Amino acid sequence: MPRNSTISDSRTAVIIGVLFIFGLVTGVFSVVPVIDGTDYLVKASTDENQVLIGAFSQLLMVVAYVGIPIMLYPILSKHHKGSALGSVAFGIIAGVFIVIGVIILLLLLTLSQEFTKVGALNGLFFETLGELLREGRDLVNHVANTLAFVLAMFLFNYIFYQTKLVPRWLSVLGLIGSTLSIMASLLFMIRIIDLDSTYMMLNIPIAFQQLALSIWLIIKGFNRVERDSVSN
């Protein structure tokens, strides 16, 4: 393989690793406890900065969710173009749902601000609308968005497993973690579980794999020997 191509792929691996870490960090900062509390209609407007930081952090996640599969595409398409293209499509879909989640979060902030103006007047209306928005936000963030990006991860980890672009233990962990995360989202969607410890436990393996994969790509990059052989 030409030296310039090897250097280019090494840089791509580092960028992808950084994007994974960036996605994990922004994901942590996108959590908005005040919206998840019981008195969110009162506290959201008083803790406006927390909501805005969460919304901005969530919006930044688009960079990682869309950027990772796009950056991977030139490398993965050499081995399995269909799956590589599918991962890009799911990544873009995830990005769209992230934006929708941000919009709903900002609508909840606006609703809280209006609620503080009218007080108890029309309180039932505000509570009903607020619960609908919170329910919609949970479904967008923890079902639609999660399923889309995890499916993207499943596809490129499948290619990793076939080609050994990264160690197989990493790709196997990614396949298992993706499956568990998909299961968590589906169980939450049909209300068998809530956003509780069970949901979090099912998502820990994929989070750990993302962190481990990011570190591997930054330090080691892709496996050059296996990368040179393109499978049909």
C-alpha cells in the first residue's frame, strides 16, 4: 500500500477515535436532570442555563453520530460497500433525531417559562402538554436516535469482525453491545423497562466498547495487514 494512503488512514483512525470520545463527552453533558424531575415546569425556567447547555451539548453530538460513519465509509466500503453505506444512512438518521430531540427540549423550556407567567391558571393544560413533550423526547432520544446509531455501529462492527481491521475482541464486544442496546431501546419502547438501572446496564457494554475502540484507533489505528486485503 502507498505510504500516503497509510498515513491518510492513520489520520482517519485518530479522527474517528476523537469523534467517539467527543460523542461520549457531549452525551454526558446533554443530560438535563431538571427536565426529568417531577417539578420540571417550575424548575426548568429557573435553571435555564442547564437546559441550554444540555441542548447545545446534544446538538454537538450530531458531529460524532454523523461524522463517524462518514469518516469510516472510504475504508469500510473497500470491504463491504452495502454495509458501509447502510452505516452512513443510519448515522444521518440518528443526527436528524438528535436535532428533533433538541427542538423538543427547547419547547419544554418555553413551556416552563410560560407556566411561570400564568401560575396555576390552566395548570392541567401545561402539565398534559409537558408530559407529552417529555414522552416524545424520551422516545426520540432513547428509541429512535439510539436505535439508528446503534444499528450503524452494528454494521461497521460487523465489517470490523470480517476484516480484522481492529482486534476481533473489540468487534465482538461491539456486536454484543449493539445487540444489548437495541434490546434496551425496544424494551423501553414497549414499556417493559423504564429509564432505570436495567436500561443503563444494557447500554454499558456499547459505551465501554466505544471508549475502548476510540483509544485503540488513536493509539494503534487500523490493522494494516488485514486492511490491505479487500474481500469481495
